[in-house]
Amino acid sequence: MKPDIVLPISTPEGDFWARYTENGLAGIDFPGRRRAVRSHSTPALPKRVKQWHLQATQALKSVLSGRPFKSLPPLDWTEATPFQQKVWRVMLSIPMGKTLAYGGVASRIGNPSACRAVGSACGANPIPVLVPCHRILAGNGGLGGFSGGLQWKRRLLEREKVSFRE
DNA sequence: TCCAATATTATGC
DNA sequence: GCATAATATTGGA
């Protein structure tokens, strides 16, 4: 497998990092986290990667400003397990401003008692914000957790006018 | 193959 | 309300 391509996305909230493979968008990192390795020596950038990056940038900025994104680049989930793909697909289907409980997601994938596993799958989500893992709340209305830091989850939810318990 | 960990939830006190 | 068990999935020993 060829080395991944990492490109910065500048937003009012800071510089995110987008990671691409030959299949599509593979991951997003929050500003300062820099989990992915930066490649400042960008070789010839494939045309489609540029196009993906453009879409990803617009989508990210839209979400950060509280608006739904128009389009999304193809997502590379080839390394994910089938269960994780199911969970993330459910998350993508959650409309802006709506939330779902971990157990609710579990029900929608036909495994109501897999709420715990759903939490794990959310934590394993490599593409936060775009795959709206922040719209998953606990059953009692509390925030669950968030891989990139709960502060981001709070900020995103407030931006979507979602109320939650603390 | 088994064991421990996890961004939960339901139950009993 | 708080402590405890149960549940599905995953990753490492």
C-alpha cells in the first residue's frame, strides 16, 4: 500500500489534518493532535485527491459553522470491521441537529444490546466531525466521550443547538 | 484461544 | 443517586 497523503485544512477553529489513501478520505485529525505524520514534501498530487480535499474542506467548514455539508469525498473504510462500518453508516444518516443514543444506534444496526460495542466503534472512528460521532449521546442525555476531547464535542453540539445534560 | 478494556445500559440497594 | 452486573466487539498476550 502506498504511503498516505496528509493535507492541512485551515479553519477558524485551527488547522485540521486530512489523511487520504488511494481509495478516498481515510482520516481526520483535530488541530494540535497531529496523530498523522505530516508530509511537507508533497509529490505529484493526484487530481482526484485534490478534488477530494476540496470537498472535505468545504464539508468540514460547513459543519463547524453549523450547516450540513453538501457532499463528501469517498471514505476509505477498507481497514474497518463490518460492525464499525455499520455503526458509522448509521451516524452518517443522522440529520443535523438530531442526536441518537448509543443504544439507539445499536438498535438500528439490529443488535440492541450492543450499546457498549457501539461506543467502542465510535471511539475507533477515524473521521470525526464529518462522520458525526459527536451526535451520539448517552441514553440519559449525557455526553458520552469523544476521542478528540470532550471540548470539541460540546462545541459542535452547541453549534447545532443540541441540548444535553452534564 | 483467552483475557482484559471500552465514548453503555439496566438493575438493585 | 451510587455500586454492580451484563452485554458485544476488539486488540493484545
